[in-house]
Amino acid sequence: MASATLKKNYRCSQSLQQFYSGGPFVVSSDGSFIACSCGESIKIVDSSNASTKFTIEAESSTITALALSPNDKLLFSAGHSRQIKVWDLDTFKCLRSWKGHDGPVMGMACHGSGGLLATSGADRKVLVWDVDGGFCTHYFKGHKGVVTSIMFHPDVNKSLLFSGSDDTTVRVWDLLAKKCVAVLEKHFSAVSSMAVSEDGWTLLTAGRDKVVNLWDLHDYRCKSTIPTYEVLEAVCVVYSGSRFASSLGAFLQQSGKKKSRSTGIYFITAGERGIVRIWTSEGAVFLYEQKSSDVTISSAEDEDSTRGFISAVMLPLDQGLLCVTADQQFLFYSPAEHLEEKWSLKLTKRLVGFNDEIVDMKFLDEEEQYLAVATNLEQVRLWESERRCCIGLGIGHMGAVGAVAFSKKCRDFFVSGSSDRTIKVWNFHGLSDDIEEPISLKAKAVVAAHDKDINSLAVAPNDSLVCSGSQDRTACIWRLPELVLVVKFTGHKRGIWCVEFSPVDQCVITASGDKTVKIWAIADGSCLKTFEGHTSSVLRASFLTRGTQFVSCGADGLVKLWTIKTNECIATYDQHEDKVWALAVGKKTEMLATGGSDAVINLWHDSTAAEKEEAFRKEEEGVLRGQELENALLDAEYTKAIQIALELRRPHKLFELFSELCRKREAGYHIDKALHALGKGEFLLLFEYIREWNTKPKLCHVAQSVLFRAFNILPPTEIIEIKSISELLEGLIPYSQRHFSRIDRLIRSTFLLDYTLLRMSVIEPATQDDLKTKSLLHSEKNEEDALLTDNAEEDQKQVSEEQKPKASGKKRKSHKSGDHSRSHKKVKDSSTHANTAAVPSQA
């Protein structure tokens, strides 16, 4: 058998996040997205796959009301803070906000023209606002209770506004007359929903008094009252051109139940029972009722706890019906296509808005297209997936069941472990697919296995052994079906959260609260390997790649991929914000699913082959682009060569190109030409390279030249828009200041050389003008020399005449003669010095 290729990396391909925590929601005009309240934020959710497009942090308190403009450009929100906010869905920024109610805003509706927004609140007021100006245009009072629902007339030409309250009344407001024109008082409980017929002259109101009232908008009288015998949360009108109406009408015509030229109104109700019913106003009878609820899957004794639907809307563009359940699920319905026997609704899609804490997960189906998500239960239940009903019930544990493991080979038994510290083996005898009521399962064997809660169970691939892990820090191997102890593993310092058999070797892997994962030999119970790396408790561990690798997850929110042979953690993933309790590995695809306390489910796919292929493709493309770079360099196409060097991220080649341009004549022109062809992303990369070049004295000259030309080309407004430009400038400024300081010191040092050369009269080469100047200076010097010589002779005569009378001897005369010689020499030297110094002074 060929050895398995080790996995290098996994990619998170899809993330299923919490997007709805109950409360208001609103569907876009084309049905492509849903805006949902999720705690203090608003989630913009793709209605096709439940992926979160964007999250708006809207309030510091719970969101209580949402509305969309008719063109889906603006989103309106309000919460317990009483702040009404307008959001731009292109930029997801708040355009304006204001306060208008004295209590929480409970309902919102936008006019069909998009210019008015109506709000209702717990302060019993109904206000209408100008959307652009944010000022109040209408102020209505009259309700004696909380105004829970509000709606404009769908016909923009009819200036009517409807409001329903828990004071059991519906009020009709005329926007032109600015007054209440009717008070509709036929309900005996809070009004929960309102709808207007297709012709615009009938108002339908549903309440928690289990009736639907139909009102004539000509004279505001009650046309009829239809009892529904359930607390209603929503009423929706079925328009005549929709698939609902056409398919239902065809079926009724075929069955003979529909009268010719029928003028009745079809409408849908949804409420506490969790079933959809379709009614007609003629005869006040329902035409269709679901046989069973899709809200929750429960056994017979739990049916009373089903809370049903909390809202329902008809989707735009004839896309069907959307019902929202009390447990935060979005159910999409459409008419069944084949109506030979009976008309029915088909559940086409289910979006789960809130998962709570995910405890465990398993892949279902051979193709592993389904994922079962579990939480703690007090009893062991077996479910039949197609009919979604319980077929078996095992009663016997005295505490919460914390672990279940099915047989791998025969599939005729399963093992359960509980907080009562016992392990039980159950068989499947008597089970069948066609039973109506769940049968009682029988336990084949039971053993008091541990001193504390049992957290995990695993059955060996050949169904001969079962391994149990407990909070008592031990794991045990038991022989099936008698549950005889084979070996006990001791060595962990904290409780064991997960155990699993190797698919190929006689060993077991355990994950513990002591932050370690250990592999044990079944033969003698010795610890073969210990893996450390998690910073908190390791909650799950599972083998991969035919037992040569494993994946682990823990309370630190990390998922780690390990290679057993080298004891190396080759990848760590941080996609969760809290403990990762659940880990599922697909047997066929080895796809991973992780979930935990953050209510997020992440799906991971092996990306080793894809990344290898991508790396090979990039390498091949890099070779081709490298050849293009060399060709451009040979052809002196520097602009193209610089673009390719930036694309290939070759800073050394890029520096060589700019150095070559700096040595050319008209270097500035060539550099400008190359820089003009770059985009913002390429400029960002270039500035990063310049920052590195600028730190080295040998490279800084080219860096400063390119930087100077770049700042001349780019206006300051574009420079500011470049990503991370402030960080780049912080790295450029200190070294640039150092370089300029060094240049200043060098320039000051050249002043001494200038002075020395100036004094030596060799600083400048002689020119024709200099020769004329020099000849003129030479003539002036001769005149000065003659004048100095005459003055010296006169001084000599005067001295000799004064000294003659005083001479007394030959010796004295000789002394005077020596003094005269020295003085004459001194005068001559001084005249020579004066002549020499005259040249540079004139120069």
C-alpha cells in the first residue's frame, strides 16, 4: 500500500456564525439578503447560504426595530437607547441619528416613496419622520398601550398609516389630515400583525386572541371575524399572480372546491403551533394545514413545549414564504411541484440563526454532505434521519450522558458513558424503520468504570475493545461485549477529555486538561509520545492521514495539526474566539469541522495539494516573468522592467535598474517616466524597498533620488491615501535626516580646502580675463616695489648721518653696520611679504 501524503495545511472554507438572536429582522426588496438583529449589532446575511456579509455595531443596547428603504440603500434601526439611526448600506456608515420617543422604539415602517419613516414606541406614540431631514412631520397620540406594530398603506397614493397596540385596538391615521380617522375595536388581546389586500380596500389584523379580523377601508367596519384557534404572530396576504395562488387555485379547481369567479382573499397565518395554514375569506375556512411542525423535532411528551413561529413574511419576487421560529431558525417554504394527490408546502431551506454552545459534531452520509450538531441531553435517543422521529430510547443512567460511541464494523450496538461513572452497552434488537413509537433499548452490559465523570468513549475499528476517558485523569481499555478491563493508562495530570483508537496501529490517543496530548501502547499501557503546544486544556484530538498525523483543539481556541513521527506541530489555526469543544473528521474526505462556545462552526478543507499546485504555477509564472524582465533590460525598456521587478518582488534587481537610470543623462526624465506607470499598490511596495535601501549608506543615494522624483510626481492628497504611508515615513525620516547631516558636515569640511587652495592661488584655472587682471596687478606691484625701495634708501641715509657723530671706533662702527644690514634685510623681507600677499587680495 502506498504511503499517505502528509498534510501541510488546512483552509477554513466556510464559517457558520450566529446571526440572529431573536427580535426584529427585515428582508430586502429582491430577497437577496436579510438584516437581522443580533444582540447589540445588526448582521447583513446572505439569504442563500446564511453567510454574514457585514456586521454593523449599531447600539449599546438591544435592537428593537428595523426597516429598509424601498431601494435597499438605507437601513433604519432603533433600540432601547431610543436612538433612531440611518445607515448607508453602501458604506455601512451612520448618516444621521436622532431621539424622538420617550421609551424604546417597538416598530418601524418606511413609506413606499422612501421619504417618510414611521415609528411606534412603548411611550404609546406614533411618529412620522422626514428621512432626509430627520425632523418630525406627524405626531399621533391616542393608544393606551404599547404600540407594537405599524404599517403604511402599500399604495403610495393612499395617505393612510395603521398602528396596532396591546390595548387591543388598531388605529387608522390620515397623513394629510394629520388625525386619527378610525379606531378598530374587535380584538380582545394584543394586535400582533397587519396586512392589506391586493386591491387595497381590505385590512387584515391578527391578534393573540386567536382570530383574524377583516376590515373594509371604505367605512372601517368589520367585514368578518375568522377564528383560528391558536395564538397568531403573523398574517400574510397571498397575491393572485404568485405561485402560491396559482398552484393552490389549480388544485382547488381540480378537486372541485373552488367556485367559479371567486372573489375571496387568500391569506396565510402562523403562530404558536408552528404550522402554516392557508385560509380564504369566503366561508372562513382553511384550505391547507401542515400535518406536522418543522419548528422543532421532539418526542411526544415535548410537544407542549414547542413555541412555534414568531413571524412570517411573503418573500418578494414570488420567492415563497419565510417563517421565523422561536428558536431563531429561518424556514423557507414554496408550493410542492406535484399536486396529483394533495396540495402541500415544501421546506426548501433552513437557516439556523443561533447555535448556542456547540458540544459535539459528526459528519453524516457517505458523501459527508451533512453535519450533525449536538448539545447535552439527559437521555440516550436514537433518531431516524429521513422521518426525523425518535425510534429508540435507552433509560438507565442516573446522570447526564456525556459520551456515546457506535460500533464500527457490525453496527449492531453502541456504548454510552455518563456522569454517574458507569459505561453501558446497548444493542439494536427490535429496531426497525417503520415503528411508530420509540422502543425501549436494553443494556447488554454495565460497569462502574471510573471515579469521576466519563467524558469520552471510542470503539476500536474491529469492535473488540472500547476506550473510556474520565475526569479522574485516567483512560481505560475494556473488552467488548462483557466490559472486562484490559489496561489502564495513567500519566495525565488533569482530566481526560477525548480518546480515540489509531486506525492502523495498536495505540490510543488521549487529550487532557494538562495541555498535552499523549499516545499510548495498548499492549502494555506505556506512553509512547507526548505532544505539548496548547496553552490551555486540550479538548479534542483525532487521527489523520492513516494514523501518521492528528489534529487537536482546545480551550485556547486553537486548532493544531501535528506530525507524529517528528513530534512537530506544522500548522496552528486561530479561527475561534472561545473554547473549541467539538471536532469532526470526515472519513472519506478528511474534511474538518470545528465548533465551540463562540457558537461558530468552521469547515476546513485540506489545501496541501492545492497549495502545492499553486506554488508550482507561481514558480512557472515567475520563470516566464523573469525572462520577460531580462528581455526588457536588454532592450532598455526600463519602465516595463521596473514594473515586472515590482510584480516579482525583486528589490535587488529593482535597485540595479534605478541605479542604471541614475547614471544616465536626463536621469530625472527616465525615472519620472518609469514612476508614472505605477499604481498605488506598486508605489506602496516601492516605498517599502526605498525604506530598506535608505538604511544603508551605499544605497541611500539611489533611494533619495527615487524618493525625490516620486514625491514630485505624487500630489500630497494621493500620498496620504497610500496604505500605511505614516509607518513608512516614520522609517524614512530618521535615516534621511542622518544622511543630510552627514552631507552638511562634508560640505563644511570642503571650506578648509577652498581656503587652502585660495591661499595657494591654485583654486581656479587661468583664463584670458585672469591674464589681463594679472598683468595689471603686476604693473601695480612694480610701482609699489619702486616706492618701497626709495623709502628704504632715504631711511638708510638718515640713519647713517645720525650715527656718524657718535662713532668712537672701528668696533662701534662695525656694530652699527650690522644693525643697518639687519634692518635693511627686515625692510626687504617685509616688502617681499607685501608683494606676495597682494596677489590673492586682488584676486
